[in-house]
Amino acid sequence: MKQHLLILGGTWEARQCADYAAEAGWTATFSLAGVSATPKPVPIPMRVGGFGGGAGLAAWMRDEGITHLIDATHPYAAKISANAAEAAGLAGAKRLALYRPAWQAAAADDWHEFADFPALFAAVPNTAHLFLAGGQAGLDALPQHRKFRTTARILEPPKNLPQDVNIIRALPSTDTEDEVALFQKLGITHLAAKNAGGQGASAKLLAAQHLGIPVFFLARPAPPPPPLFASVDALIEALLSDFA
């Protein structure tokens, strides 16, 4: 049977998988949930939008002849990962999940973890200026009546955006000095984020460390079922072994 990969994307690693699939000449499809109105192109066919849960995804996979499902979604996309695991079982496809290791605090870091956003926001001092890097879920969970100031960085702000939130519409910077300058300019006193792991968004954490800013993390959801791979290289190696 000819292999047909479905790559569940939205991350930098997912795009690496798409690049490798294109270079290797594999038949592959790239899937995005549709959060971004202007997704970046990839060198393989792209599908945008939901599938209708695990059963809907399984039906689509059977119709398209998907043999391998690559879950390269965000570590906090627990529902999508759960649907992927269910769908792979229903469709009889092999599933491989990329799961970034979480960031680990250094001695100079002032990190705190919270079970959910309400608990996190409740711990923010009234006099704080919070830099919120928690995506749409973080914005949705912001208390309506709060005293601390909030600046949020998000690529696609939600329609029902709180009017008292200062929005920076951008991707995270990869330059620590840029992040330090931004935090100093705004007078940021606290940082709220998800412990996504990886290198792409770690500059803000180094900036917080440099400035002595406390970091409030939303705890990670439970990881998806195995097999889990900590890097694209490890996942690709498993695929190559399977294709041999």
C-alpha cells in the first residue's frame, strides 16, 4: 500500500515535517484548524478547517487513504491530539505524535505554574502590568473586572476583544534583546505564558530572566498517548524505518 501522510499542523515542527515529505517525494497532506486567516504556504497540499471530531477525522482519513497520521500540533492542543488518537484507531492508521519537552527553569528564573488561567490571573498583583502570551484562550479567560494592566501579543486577535487590553499583533520575537527592549518600554512587571517548549518562543523567557520578571505558566495538559517523539529528526527516523 502506498503511504499517504496526514500532518496535523500549526507548529514550526509541522512545517519541517511538510518540507521533509515534499523533498522525499512522499504523498502527504497538511492540515490546519483554521485559526489563522492567512496561513503560510507549505510545499504539500493543505486542508484548512475542522473534521468534526475523532469520528469525522477517521472518516476523512479512510476516504483519502491515509496510512500515517503525524500529530505535530501544539503541546496545549489536547483536544486535537485526543481526536487524532481516536481517529487513527478507527481508521487503522499509524499515529506518531511530536511532543516538545517543556522548558526547564534555571536558577535565575522566577517561575510559577498554575492549573488554569483563572488561578493564574488571580495571582497577578493589582499593580502589575501583565504581558500575556497565552493565545486566544488566555484572552478569553481574562477577568472582566481586574485592576492590573494587560498587554497581549497574538497574531489573530479574537473579535470580542476586551477594550482595555493593549494588543500587539505579531508573532513572538526570537531575539532576546528585542524582547528586553519591549518589556522595558512597556513597563512589564509580569509575564503569563504557556510552557510550550522549543526554541522559537523562548526569547521572552530569557528577557524575563534578564529583567527579573516573574513568569506565570499555565500547566501543560496531559500528553497524548505514545508513541511520542521529542524532535522532528526522531519522528522522521521512525517514519523511514517504517517505510523501509
